[in-house]
Amino acid sequence: MAEKIDIEDSTVEVLSGALKLVEFFPEMSASDVTTFFPLSGLYEYSEKEYVLHQGEAGREVFVVIDGMVTITQMGEGAGSKLGTLEAGAVFGEIALAKDGTRTATAIATKASKIFRLAYPDVENLTAANPPLAEHLKTLAAKRLDEN
């Protein structure tokens, strides 16, 4: 099971870039992340540990801080690899655009640090930052088109 770990400055850098927060919070620190995202956190996943499963309910958004995550999807009787994500990659956002059901499975390909952004924190963040909300919607729409 993933273990929650402390947020470091390097986490803030990757998170700010991935979520396009730099223009809104140019001086964001690790303590700011804890304040702005009180229900969210940084988790350490072991190699081959599942981050999320296709078909499960969930609206969290994930950001790979360090490591690697493989995204797979079961189709008509067979599975396929959709891609491999590295530091700075965002995933899980499709559930925001759909009904909250995961459309793919994510597995840590190697030991990884992943920031899990809780849905209530996502709602607060996107309400306060419409450009970020648009960025996540665009990313989700693009990935939905690719599937």
C-alpha cells in the first residue's frame, strides 16, 4: 500500500509545472502545498504497485513527481498499454470529465513518488483558477479522443 510521505521543494517544482500553478503562485513552498491542498498528499509507491484500477470510482488527479507509471486499458477481451508517464505527467483527469469512473489502470513501473490531488482540493483549485480548469478539461478531452 502506498505510504504518505513529506512534501519537499522538488515536489513543489514538479507539481507547479504540471498543474500550471507558477503564474498563480510563483513563490509556492512545501508548506503552501499543504495549506492549499489539505486533503491531498505525496505518496510513495513500490515497483509494480497499482495506483488506480480501470472501472473503479475515483476523481482524484495524480501527478508523477519521480519515477514512472504505466497506463493500461482493458478492451474487448484484451489489454493494451496506452503509455508510460514520467515526472511532471498528470493522470486520472479523465474521471473528472466523465462520471468519476476510471477508464484505465495505472501501475508504478518502478518505485515512484506520486502526488494525489483529492477531488475537493481539485474543485477548490479549479474554481479559483479557470485557466487551470480549462487546462485539465483540454487534457482530458485529448486523452478521450486518443482512446
